Amino acid sequence: MTTVAVKPMAALSLLVGAVLATSASAGIFPDDHWTYSTELTTENVDEFVKENVDAGKTVFIKWIASEG
């Protein structure tokens, strides 16, 4: 098993890259997109990345800028 340490600043960078805009993304994604995607927050981003990398999975985080 390979353990990957995620530094706080790296996690913050991932978070910034992972924020999904709610108002700006209206109409961009299908109504059911939350059934196959994960909303990342400052509380869950580190654990989400670590769990998936430890499991040998690839993590793709898409950032969509929002207004405001």
C-alpha cells in the first residue's frame, strides 16, 4: 500500500480547484449530476483525495469559477 501525504497548502489548492459553482453552473450539468459526483469542501477534500489515491484510483477535480 502506498501512502500519499497531502500538505495543507496542496489540499487548499485542490480545494480551490474543486469548488463547484452553484449559481454559475445552473444549466451546465444534468440535474442528477450529484448522483455520480462528489462535492468537495474544506472539511472533506483531504480525506477524499487520500482515500482514493490510497485505493489506487485516479482523482480528477474540476474547478468552475463562480460569480461573486
